Amino acid sequence: MDKALQTMINNMPEKTGKKLDEWLKILHKKNIEKHSMAVSFLKTEFGLTHGFANTIVTLSKDKNESSEDLLVNQYIGKESLTPIYELLISTIVKLGSDVIITPKKGSVSLIRKKQFALIKPATKTRIDLGLKLKDVDVQGRLENSGPFGTMCTHRIQLQTIADIDAEVVKWLSMAYDKSV
């Protein structure tokens, strides 16, 4: 399991008042199908932060798949992208100890108090790095969010490790800083 995710699960009782298993039972009993509705339920009814609510809902849906399985499945047939993903993650965790890494079926959400980035293996040769950068104009490699819709405001297409340069780190850092 991802170290940041395990830390979040370990901190859950102190920060939310319940263990992960207790939250999963609450969600199972409520039986809310739509992800966003379940997140909203936990935030509204229990006052959870978006990060904890989103993680609990994600883990409730993926109870049969570990975080590692979710990541492995994302990169089947796209193994050449794995070094790009690993460099992104190592870069992102240096931004702060409060980064929550949440693997999903098709992407990995990066959350602080709010989601600030998303990593998605878009094709066999490209990772799309989605960023939430409100009030920042599209410029150069920083494109419109494209397929991310409202989850992110911008994206950067990454095809090689060299694409993760000072400019990408600057945009990631800005998105991280804005996510409080």
C-alpha cells in the first residue's frame, strides 16, 4: 500500500473519530452508488474533510483491489510510463508531508485539503498531469484541462522523464500551494 495512504488510514481514528472499517460499514449500510454523493454524505453528515471522505469512498468501492493493484492495472500495456509516474510521485511528496496519494481505477488523485493534481496514463505513450490552477491562463505546455473536465483546470502532457522539468515542478508547486 502507498505510504501516504497508509499514514492517512493510520491517522483516521484521531482525525475523524472512527477507524476505516467503521467508515466502510457506515457507507455499506447507506449503500450510496454515486461516488460524489457518498463523499458529500460523509462531509455533510460527519464533517469530514474532502481528503478523508474521498479516500474512504474510494477504498469502499475498491475493497477487493489494493492501491498497488489499482496502480499495476493502470499501467498494464503502458509499462514504459511507470518511470514517469514514479518521478512525479517522488517530486510531489517533496512538496509537503500532507500530500494524500489516492489511486483509483484510471488515475491517481493528489490531495491536500482539496485535490490539486491528478495523474492519468492517457495513452500508451503519454501521462496527463491534471492540475487545479484557478485564475491561471493557459500558456505553453500548460493546456486547457481537456478530458479532466471540472476535476482539474489545466493539464500537462508528459511523454518522457525529461518532461518533468523545473516548469512542471513550478506548476505542481503552485497547485499544491493553492489547495488549502
